[in-house]
Amino acid sequence: MLFSTTYTVLGLAWYILVVIGAWQMFTKAGEAGWKALIPVYNLYIVFKFSWQTMYFWIWLALTIISTLMGANANDATGMMYWAAWIIGFIQLLILCNLAFKVSLSFGHGIWFALGLYFFPFLFTLIIGFGSSRYVGNYSAY
């Protein structure tokens, strides 16, 4: 009981930190800050101002396919399990590339992108409240 309560409180605190940073980050990118509150839509907006929305739809389709395949896999040795695992890995690569695109959009490089990928709660706050300014979507050209 104590573990689940602690886990819930930490998860909520993490989500609040990400939303606060994302709200400011969205504002800097010219988007309405409230869009950071809606869980899947906020990711769509990040794809929109830093990369291309087409990749959001690819990521979303892969998420749905991977979830369905993983739920229908009978054991860890079946083809369905391994296909779901490979699709999940592709999803991670897309999100890693998204972190790099966000980093470029705010004038940072690869090291900041790694920070965004592994510590989004901290690095979105740095973008939102730090001196970072939105320099544009390089993928749009």
C-alpha cells in the first residue's frame, strides 16, 4: 500500500513538472500553453513545432500495432512477441530523434537532446524557464 501511494505521488509530481516545463516551452514555440495538459495531443504539438506531424502519426500507428501484437503474443519465443519488440524499438528511435529535433528547435545540440530524452522533466523546465528561445523548425525547410 505504501509503495503504490509513493509511486503514485512521484508519478504525479513528475507529470506536473513536465507539464509546467512544456507549458512554457509551448509558449516559446508560439503554441498555446494549455495544449501541454492533454497527454497525446501535447506530443502531437511537439512533433508539429519541432519536426513533422507525419512522424507523430507513424509513431501512434506503431504504438497501436505494438500494443495489439504484444497483447496477443502467447509467450516470449513467438514471432508476435519479437515483432512487437522490434516495433517498440523503432518507436524509441523516433522519440530519440524527436528529442534531437526539439533540442535543435531551441538552439541546442546533441547533449541537450540526450538530456531531453533521458530526463524530460528537468530539461523541459530548462527550456521553458531558461534562456532558450525558439529558433524554428529546421525540418520544415
